[in-house]
Amino acid sequence: MEQVAQTCNEKYGQYLLKDVNGIPIESFQFNQITELNVDFKGHQYSLSGLVKEADFVEAGQKVRYELAMAAYKMT
């Protein structure tokens, strides 16, 4: 999952909220596994990053895609 966060930083860094110097305030990072075997369907993971408000929905979709692809490749 750390690799997923790194991939998101590389591919979707333009969505991150940046300070006046152009440095991301909080890059994408893997936090933890939040639940195991939820409803017998799978696990939940926590990945966070501070993104621009206007890009929240699109960035969220792209990050969830990267998580899904990582889970698919693990099987």
C-alpha cells in the first residue's frame, strides 16, 4: 500500500494542495488497514492526502482506482 501512495503522488500530484512555494501540504500516504473482511467482501484501507477542493471528487476516484488495481494485482 505504501507503493500505491507513492504511485498516487507521482501520477496525481497536480491535485494536491500546495503552499506558496509549490510544495504539497500533505502528500498521499498510506495510514492503516481500517477493517478486515468487511461483510465477507474484503478489507478497507486508509490512504490520505490534502487535495484542492475543486479536485476532490476526481482525485478520490483516481486514488480508489489505484487501490483497486493494487488489490487486483495481489490476487
